[in-house]
Amino acid sequence: MAGPLSPFVYWAQTEDQISLRVALINTKNPDIALHPTKLTFSAQGHGAKGVHDYAFSLDFNQNLDPEESSFKTSDREVLFTLKKVKKMWWSRLTATPQKPAWLKIDFERWKSEDGDEEEEARDIINDYPDLYKNLHKEELGYIKDYKKVYLLIYNLFQFVGFTFVFTVLSIQYFRDGPNAMLHAYDSVGSAMKFVQLLQILEIMHVVFGYTKGGLLAPLIQTLGRAFILFCMIDAEPRMHSKPVVFYLFMIWSSIELIRYPYYISQLYKIDVYPLTWLRYSIWIPLYPLGILCEGVVILRNIPYFEETMQYSVSLPNPWNFAFHLPTFLKIYLAFVCFPVMYFLMMHMYRARCKKLGIKSWKKFK
């Protein structure tokens, strides 16, 4: 017969006490023994593995005062308040460096007050940055470092890709003049498709928690660009030589030449105000121009897709389903394009007000 399971135990500390939070719901028959250097616990309750008998034992790094320590049970958890014999910050909770897998750091409780109600609350992150960093790394390992390295490589790679597109188009335009617009897609189409495919990863970054923020805005922007690039431009050879493709590629690249360096600076918490201002201001002229160019691409494609019937499905067919792409494009231009533009502009407007402050916006009015 299997023995008792170990519940999840979350710990935090102040200078003079340790708090332990045992994640057990509806705890019954708790058996607790506290010694200066050891705590044993057993009880029945609802934990991570359901309703079972749970138990654990902890050998502490320093001495505690059992007489001044206490615990209380509730419907959601068992909470221990353990008094330290000496006022000091512990480098770890357990006597040995190897902590059990069920022991976690309670970061939400990792703040303390100095005992004087009139004094400002203290934060260990600011007071003891090295101690917090070591504890955080002990708890989470090097996962965050891996994420940071990955995001650095991704953002740097995308910056180089869009720099290539922007530089090639600029050089060709200064060399050949307006005639360079006719060959924009032939020159950088492959590179643009590659970096645009990689941008789909930015949706996954939000899903997996690599980056913060909402999912809807990057989803609309990334999939919208992919639709324009792959379905409207790449799929129709007659669009390759249109000047609007040159303008669209230049607008997209100009936005990304600011966005990716800004993301890199934020990874390392480096605030460069001109870069931040550009990140949250350059969209004001470029987003409407980009959406206008995308609308022109769609409008120019409608007669082409009327002729080729590409991506359209006609009846009869085994699925008993019909889809007419030119009609869809007309509906999109009439009823969807402007709401999407409004949503993206308002999203960036709110982000700008939050990052730069509303006064930064008002002074331009």
C-alpha cells in the first residue's frame, strides 16, 4: 500500500519569521510537531492528487522558536508562522541545498513590513536583490534565462531580416528611381515571406507566456499581414510588379525597424526614451498608410480573382459548400477593414498613453 503523498508547500520569509502555506483543502486530523530545526506534518485533505493522506518533513537551515510559532487551518490551506531565533535573512529554507520538488517559493508573500505601521512597507526585491535573485533562480532554474536568450535571438534575427528588406529597396530606389518599384517583390519577396512566417511565433510567445500582453492584437496583425502577403501578392503574379507592393514593404519594414530594437531593450530593462517614443509614435502615420496599401492590394486583386476563381469553391462539390473569394474581399473592404483599423489604432493609442503618459499625447493636440 502506498504511503502518504507530499502536498505543495509554499514558503516566504521576513527578517524575523518564516511563513509556510500548505496547499490542502478541507484539512482533517492534522498531526504537527515543531522542533527548533525540524517540522513534521501529516493530515488528510484535498491536494494536488485529490483526497489523500498527505505528509512532509522539513529540516530547517537555522533555528526556530517553537514557543513563539503558530499555525492555523482554513478551508483552503494550512498556514504556519514560524519565529526565527535570530533576526536574519536565510539564504535557503532547508538545511541542505537540495530542496524537495514539492517545496515552492511563495513570491506573492515575499514582502514585509518593518513592524512600524507608519513606515513604508519594505520589499525584499529592492532591499536584498542578490538574495531574491538567487532564491528565484533556485526555484525556477534557468528557464527565464533560456527564454531571454531565445527572445534576444528571435528579435535580433527579425531586425536583421527587415533591415535587409528596407536596405535593398532603398538602395534600388536611389539607384533606379521609380522603376525600382516594379521589381520590389522580385528583389525581397522571398526574404519578406520568411520573416513574415517567423512572425507567427509571436502569437505563440503570448500563448506560452514568453511575452506579456493580449492575444487578439498580434493575432489580427500577424494573420492579416500573412493573408495579404501570401494570398493577395504571392499567389497572383500580376501583383508582383505593382508599385503598391513597394510602398507596403517599406511601411512594414519601417515599423519593424523600430519595434524589434525596442523589444531587445526591454528584455534587458534598458530604457532609451527616443526609441520608446518612436515605438509608440511611429504607428500614427504608418498604420493608416499600411492599411490603405493593404486595401489597395485587395481592391486591385478583385478582378484578377474574378478571372481565375483562385481560392473560390463552386457548387456542386462533395462538401455542398460554396465560397466566392471576390465577394468576400468586397465585404471585407466595405465592413471589416475600417473596424480592424480602428481596433489596432485604439490598441496602440492605449499602449501609448500607458507608456508615455496622457500628457505626451495631449501636447500634440
